[in-house]
Amino acid sequence: MQLISVFLVLLLLSSCASQNQIKYVNVPVRCNAKMPLKPLKSKNVNDFDYAKETLIYLRECESTLKQCLGVKE
């Protein structure tokens, strides 16, 4: 009985040891880019100009991110 138990344990352990598992993991990389300054809403600026400045800011942020990722425009 003891011999059968040892044989079963060895059989289970040998089947686990024969499988090679490779798992690829993405590693984050730091980007040293400077983010542009976000436009501030003031009382002197109308909504159209503020929206225009915000869209310019978002375009600059997108361009900075693409440079970090190495994506060509």
C-alpha cells in the first residue's frame, strides 16, 4: 500500500515538472516627457476661446504621448 502511495505521488509530481510554462509580462517604461500646462478658465476669457485653448492642450498631450510610445503621426 505504501509503495502504491509513493508511486502515485511521484507520478503526480513528475507530470507537473515536465511542463514548461512561459508567460510574457508587459513592463511599464517611464516616459520623461514634460506635460504642457493646462489652460485655466478665467472671467475675462469667453467660452469659445477657452474651448479652443483646451483643444490645443489636448492635441499637445496626445502628441507627447505618441512620442513616448514611439508612434508616428
